Amino acid sequence: MNWDELKGKWTQMTGSMKAKWGKLTDDDLKEAEGNRDILIGKIQEKYGVAKEEAEKQVNDWMEKA
């Protein structure tokens, strides 16, 4: 799945995102609302990982989505 497809299915994909990143709240996901950079920032913030690690996690998750 590419990012444009994900943006179009954001609401349906939030459950999968919450399963992967349990520390993300509904408010976090609503704030990100299809914006990759905000999602990566939220993962960095909640999990204390570097930007590169957060990007890798998002990319790996998207490949499986």
C-alpha cells in the first residue's frame, strides 16, 4: 500500500495502527489524519525513537498493510 492509498483509508487503518503502536491515542491518530510526518513525529514522541527508526517502522507497517 502506498501513502496515498493509506490516506484514503485512514479511518479503516487506525485500528491496525493502534495494534502496532499501542501508545498512540485516538487523538494522536486524528491529529496525524493522513500526514506521514505527523505520524512519524507521534511515534518518535511516544516511543522515544529516532526519526529514522520511526520512519522504518512506518515503512515496514505499510508493506504489510
